[in-house]
Amino acid sequence: MKLGVALGGGGAKGLAHIGVLEALEENGIKPQFVAGTSIGAIIGAVYCLNGSAKGLRDRAKEMIQSEEFRNFGLDEFYTNVEPVFERFKKELFEKFYLGRLLFKKSHIKTKAAKKLFADLFDDKTFDDFKVGFACNALDIQSGDEVVFTKGLIREAVWASCAIPGIFPPFIKDNKILVDGSVVANIPVESIKKVGAEIILSVNLSSRPKFKGEPDTGFRINWRAQSFMKYYLNERILAFSDLVLAPEVAQFHWADFSPLEELVETGREVVAKNIKQVRSIISLRYRFKKILRQKM
């Protein structure tokens, strides 16, 4: 039975995927398939093109330090100042950011997004992958989930990463495609479609935690949406054979600067769970799974 690794979305937290893939490789574990959503699509696509985790960290660093990436202005979404000022900045930014979206499609310009993905993947197609790959997106015209298994890599990954309001949607063939995490933040179904029979999922989200009583309709809605996403993720993850959850809750989704720390969280979660990882790829587990499917 073929092993597939499903890499979930989570913005900068997805740099932990690099550590997971490095640690699996160092333990002699290589998936036949990888699927990614959002940041998981970027990491997964680069990994599958190389056929190895070697150089993944350097490629991520190169992307983060590029002029195009720095010009995205993602630092507007987080702050490192004292907590007493943090709420004020968030409140101010919420109003400013949401107001801007009344007049434009996204925080990041289409031209900048196009250049980033072109620089990463050039004109390579799915035929260039050394490891089977898939990624997903949502078509907000039809409401259908789109699972990419062929075509230009840069287009597929752009669509999977198009966080509504942050990245511009990818538009082609009457489809308006946005971030796959809207419909499935961990691409378990996507990886099953390309042939994976044993699924190791990497989940970057955790149960939301809030303090105090929300004082605006915006914050009430935000809490409700957060829990909705959490429970959807739990239902998706139930179809995995094993779920790895790197400890990334303390990191901000828009802060890509702690690259090394995030990679280390991925390595640590594999080290802590290596017995369980080996268990799901063992002949005994595979045999039991085949029997269960026949019953």
C-alpha cells in the first residue's frame, strides 16, 4: 500500500512541513505521494520536484528573502510590540484592511503573485515531478473543489495559495480559484485521489482559544468561524491513518522570519512520533487495513 503525506495550510506555520519531510527522509521514510493545501502546496511541490527534502530549507529562505516576497507587506498583519498596544493595532488594522477590500480584490497585487510563482516553478508541469503530487483550490464560481493533478505547477500552486483578500484569486477557463483551505485545509481527499492508500497528515491548526467576552459583531463572527474551521478540520483528519501536529500555535501565520524554529518544530514532531509513523507503514498495519477494507 502506497504512503501519502498530506500537508495542511497555515501560512508561515507551514515552514514546519520542511522539518517533517527532512526528518522522514532521515529515517528512511519516503512517500509515494504528497498533497498540499496553501503553504503546504508550495512546500510539497518543491519537494516533489526535487524528489528529496535536501535544499528545501535553502529554497524557502531564498523565497522569503526575495524582493517580491518582502514587497507583499505581510508584516502589516502582525506586531511584536507590547500587548497593551497590540490590540489597538489589530483593531485599527481590521478597519483599515477590511475597508481597502471594498475597492480592490486583494492585499497583494496580481503581478507580484504571478512573478513569485513563476520564479519558483518556471514553466514546469506535473510531468516533471519525481514524486506524485496534488493540490487543491476552491472555484468560487461553481462552488466546486478543484484538485490539480496536471498542467503548469505555478498555476496550480497559485490557486491553492490564493488566501481570499490576501492573495489575488487565480482566474482561468471561467474559474475563479481561491485557497484550498477554504474547502479542505488538510488535503486528505486530494491525496487519496492520486493513489495514496496510507495517509500521514500534517495539521498546523489547533483548537481556538479566546479570553473574555467579544465586544463587537466582528469578533463574535470571528470566533464562530474559527470553531467552524476547527471542527471541519477534525472531520477531515478522521480519515488519516496518523496525524502529526507540530507545535506552531505560538507562531503568527504571516511571520516568516522564524524559519529555523518552525522547521525544528516539524523535526521534533516526527522524532516524538517515529514509532507511530513506522507502525502505519509496517506490513502488519497494511495487512490489517486491507482486511478491514474487505469486511
